[in-house]
Amino acid sequence: MEKREFTFPSQDGKTDLHAVEWLPEGTPRAVLQIAHGVSEYVLRYGDLAAYLTGRGFAVVGNDHLGHGASVADGAPRLHFGPAGSWDTVVDDLYALRCLEGQKFSGLPYFLLGHSMGSFLVRTYLIRYPGTVDGVILMGTGQMSPALTAVGRAIAAVECCRIGEERSSPLVQRLAFGAYNKAFAPNRTEFDWVSSDETTVDFYEEDPRCGESPSVGLFREMLGGIAFITNQANVEQMDLATPVLFVSGEEDPVGEWGRGVARVYRSFQEAGVQDVSMKLYPGARHEILNDVCRREVYRDLADWLLARVPVAREA
């Protein structure tokens, strides 16, 4: 496997986004682009990339605005930008898809979104239908419109009170506080991330993980969630694009599978022709870093390979 790091311009017009390619030996059979979650960065997906490059995939991804190494000089961390910047981050995903599509012209192209990345990819499916050959939505969920509206109102108040670039302990507590309580008595603040204690310790010790996002980022994410939970918008997707939902059965973001099932049903109701779901018993939010990780790797590779024409003919 060859790893190549590079930058490309964000659609915000001022930030160079950090990106990485993991390339297999020989000619790739397909490309998988990764959209990571909040308060993390794309290099955390290197182990999955190693597994998939061993099966002929090129794997690529970028640090979202304000995350990892995608922070402009003087810009706040974990902040997308002003109102409307959710769409900027989605446009960045499309920009990378176009760059990689030019490099790997004619190859099947897939997207994987984890957690916040799954919300971004769901937005992508609505705004850029028909531009990918399949999507994996990992660690996703489906907040009710009422709960989303309350969250947006609180975020708006906090933006006015402290400024959108700062973090809000109130919003942080409302967004993530309940997740960990479900696993009390708690060993760390991040027990909800994985049932593997070693993984949780690595997460806690990594300075680029677990930081408090800006209240402006929460405002943008909640606006994105409101957009993707509108069924009329879901029906604007290319219904021929295959979709796989994967999540831990004990993932609080997906409400222990209930929220994942609601999204899955909404895709079915919209008429998505190839949609499936798998929940992993005992696993929490980061199934790529939980005790079931190798099973997840195999399942993802099998699903992708089944949708690569060259692989089916081999």
C-alpha cells in the first residue's frame, strides 16, 4: 500500500484541505471516499484503508473544515464557518470526488460516511444525486423534527450569547452528555465511543479527537440534519444508488438501532432500490474501532465488491 498526503482548496475560498490517498499495488478496481465524523480526522481510517487496498481499492478522504490539518491560519478549530457552511463541507466532498474521478476515470466510486460524516453524505446524496456508485452510512441516526428544532434554537441563542466560533458547555452537554450516561459507571468521558477500552484510551489521548466543537458547527450540523430528515428531500436522491447502513447495536447516536432503522425505512419509503442494514451486537459508536472491527471490514469489502462490475466478472 502506498500513502500519499496532499491538499486541495476548500469551497470556502480560503482553506487548504488536508487529504490522503491510500493506493493498492497495481491498478485499483474501485475507489472509496471517506467522510469522517466530528472531532476526529481522516488518518484514523488508515487501518480500514490497508484492509481495502489489499482487496484492490483506492481509498481517499479529507479532513473537514476545522478538523485535523484542515485549519486555515488564525481560524478556529472545529468550526465550519458562517451560516450555510454545512453546504460548503458537502461541496468539498464533491470537489474531492471530482478530483479523484479525473485521476481514476471510469472506476466505480463509493462514499462512506461515519457519524457526522454520514449526515454530510446523506446531504450529498440529495444535492449531488447519481454521482457515486454506492454509499455506506455508518453510525448514523434520525433525530425527530421537534428535537432538531429545539437544538437549533438553543444553538442560535448560544451563537448570539458567546459567538459562533466558541464552544458552549451547554450545547456540548446536551449533544454528548447523555451518550455516556447510558454506560455508567463511567471509566472515561468517551465510554460511548467503543466497548474496546484500549480504543477508548487512544481516543482520549489523541489531542485531535474529542475536542468540543464550536456552537456554530452545531448550528450547521443541526440544520443539515433537518434537511436530510425531510422526506421530500430524501426522495430527491438517485434511487438507483445502493446504500448500506451499518451501526453498533449499542450506539447511542443511532438510539441503539432504533434511529438507524428509522432512516433505513425512510430510504425504503422513498423507493431506494438497493438498501440494506446491519447492526453489530455489543458494539458502540465507532464500529471500525470496536471488538467487531474485523467482521465490519469483511462485511464492507464484501458489499463493495458485490457492486463492482469487474469483481463480479472475475
